Amino acid sequence: MTGNSAAETTLRGRRIGIDVGSVRVGVALSDPYGLIASPLLTLPRDRGAADQRRIADLVREHEVVEVIVGLPVHLSGAQGGASVDATAYADAVATLIEPVPVRLIDERLSTRAASAVLAARGLDSRAQRPLVDQTAAAIILQSWLDRLAHLRQESR
């Protein structure tokens, strides 16, 4: 897996965002210009790595230039068991998609933000279940894309 520095990345191309959960994995995809993230799908978490292979297939299918994995940290910034799990997941995906870089970024409160977005659209918690993980992945990915947009502006 590579570092999490926005300065190390190419500015154009599709990206995939991943929200790793213990039961489901949310996946989002950017547009070809790397500007807008959209929810793509939710995969069941599979300890046999079928979900990771599906992500590798998506990377090839969409000619992805970078994968962004949300790193769940506590509000204090400390890392816990979920952070260890997300890091291991990112490492496993990285081995399947080399040389495409995989980066970890802070995803504090992304699932809560995704639930709020879906609730604002009128979805109750039951209706949110299949969408919340991919929406969280889109929020994670969009934060990375916004960081890249900022780099674009600074480099002008």
C-alpha cells in the first residue's frame, strides 16, 4: 500500500472510494476527471476475499488510477480495532491491484453523515441499510477529490 499524501497522486482519472465495515463494504466511483464521487455498490464482507476480488475487477473495468480507503479513527484521532481492520483490508486490496496506489484517509463520521444525507432524502433507517455504506464511501471519496481540487488550484 502507498502513502496517503495527495501530493503523490495524479490529478486526473477515475478513483474508487471504499468504506470498510464488518458486515458490508461500500464502494463509490468518481467521474473520469476525478471531480465528483457517486455511490456505486455495496458488497457483503467476505472473509474469503470475494469482495476484495470484486473491487480489483472494478479497478480494472473502470481503469481506476487510485483507490481511497476510509480509515475509521476515534474523534480523539486515536486508532482502534476498526482502523487495524481497514488497514489490513487496504493492504489486501493493494496486493490485488498493483501498481494502482491504495491510500488510507481519515473517515471520521462518514457513516453518520451518510445516514443524515439519506434521512434528508426521506429514507428511514430500514431503507437506508443497503445504501448507507456506498453513500459513506462516496463521502470518503469526495473528501479526497476535494483535496485534489485544492491542489489543482494551488498549482496554478
